[in-house]
Amino acid sequence: MTVGEETKPARVVVADDQTVVREGIVMLLGLLPGIEVVGAAGDGEEAVALVAELAPDVVLMDLRMPRCDGVEATRRIRTEYPGTQVVVLTTFGDDESLFPALRAGARGYLTKDAGGDEIVRAVHSVLSGDAGLSPAVQRRLLERLSDSEPPQPAATEAPDGLTGREVEVLALIAEGLSNQEIARRLHVSTATVKTHINNLFAKTGIKDRAQAVRYAYAKGLVRPPMG
């Protein structure tokens, strides 16, 4: 890399559905060295479109947005435009937000209490091939790696021609998760979740979620919780 390339600012798109927050982040980034904001998006669909149009180096991505959430937008960007990296910048640091975002392809993850210097470091870290994670997120990853494996659905041949993904969705319904929560868990869109649910309902004759729970236990697709 030449000296000129080293000092070239990183071209960044900001994606956040809250106008005041989005404008505040853009204003902050405008004051930081090594950052050039080239666009701002109000939801995941707009973020993907701006990446297609502007080919930024990095997207600073909020997670909970309408139309297309940050996890789905991250997955699409990393699949369709792999030259653009994603750093999540969100209010939420919980496992339900963190791990789906990382599985979708985010290389960085910061919460919105991060300072300007931390944002700059994360942006330039992901561009150099490293992970841009806040210290709190790094600790959570280490804790998660030291945890025991989470319980899995009971291993059995899927009945009624269900696919592996449909069984997975059914197991999450049995856990009591909503469509949005299932989408976040599997880092897919809610529309994709609805398609899987419609398919498995059609194959099994299930008419509602209560029947789905009974079916999942009756077929041994999930195990009753240990009491």
C-alpha cells in the first residue's frame, strides 16, 4: 500500500432509521479524521441501494430498522457487494443482536455509546482485515465460546417432507419466538420466515402456532424442557 492510499479517507455510508440519530452520527463522523461520509440511509433497503450506487468502503449499520433490518441488509451487502465491509453501530449489545449480525457478515460491532476514536478504529480495522469489536463485545464473544453448546432440536428424521430449515423454524416456534425473533435468530428476513411457516403448515396440515407447538413435540422435533 502506498502512502497516498494509507491517508485516503474511508468512504462510509450511515444506516439508521431514526433521523436525529442518523444526522448526529453523520455530523460526528464529519469531524473525525480518516472518514468521509458519502451517504445516509433510513432503512436496510436504502442501505443496500446506496452500496450498489456508491460502492463505499464501510457501512455503519443500525440493526432494528423497518422494511429490511440491519442483519438482512448486512447479509445482502456482504453477498452482493463483498468489497464493502459492515460495522454494526447499535443500541443493543445482547446475544440476540450480536451473533446474528456477525453470522450475516458484519466484521465490526459497536454500541452507540462508542466514542469517535473507537468508531474510527473499528472502520480502519475492518478495512485492514481485522475485526472492529468493542471491548465489551470481545468479552461477550469469549464468554460465549467458553459456554457449553446450546441445546439442539431432537435428532430425528423430518416427517411430512419438511426441510431442515422448516424443522428449525418449527423448533423456534415451539420456543415461543415471534416471526421477527425467528428472523433475527436465523439472520433472514421476516418474509423468508413467513414463507417457511406457510410451507410447513401446508405440508403438515397445521393451522396455527398452537398446533405447530403440539406437532413439534408429538413428532419429537424438540425435547420438552427439563423440569
